[in-house]
Amino acid sequence: MNINWKYNIGLLFIAVLITILPFMIVKNSDFAGADTQAKNTTQEISKDFEPWFSPFWEPPGTETESMLFALQAAIGSGIIFYCIGYLKGKNDANKK
């Protein structure tokens, strides 16, 4: 097994641990985001406000919603930086 392969597996394990560990340590936490605060403020200002639609799936808790948002951001940045690295490597290979 190549040393880079072991290094990558180690980094992946650490990333998974960093993602899961806070949910195991902090119980009954509330990570309300801007959407929740905006909805509450709107309902305070206009008591008869009714949303136009409702979500088809509600996450089990606000921490799950935050985790899914962070996962979406991580996947998106991974794709973007992979493409940048690929293009840089291709450019460097063409120069040689």
C-alpha cells in the first residue's frame, strides 16, 4: 500500500470523526440558522402570516439540518477544488 493512500485514509477518518463527534458529545443542542430566525421574526411582525408552501421532509433536528448544509458545502467545495487541481496539473503537464 502506498504511503499517500494511508495518508488519505487517515485524513478521511479524521474528517468523519470531526463530523460525527460533536453530535455524540453535545446533546439536545439548538443550532438555529437564519431561516428559522427570519420565519420567527416574520411571524412576530405579521400574526396572520401563512407560508406559501411547506417542506416535503423535515429533518429530525436543527443540528441535522446544519450538518446537511455543511455536507453540501463540503461536497461543492471538493468538486470545485478538484477541478482547479486537475486543470493546474493538466497545465503543468502541458508545459513539460
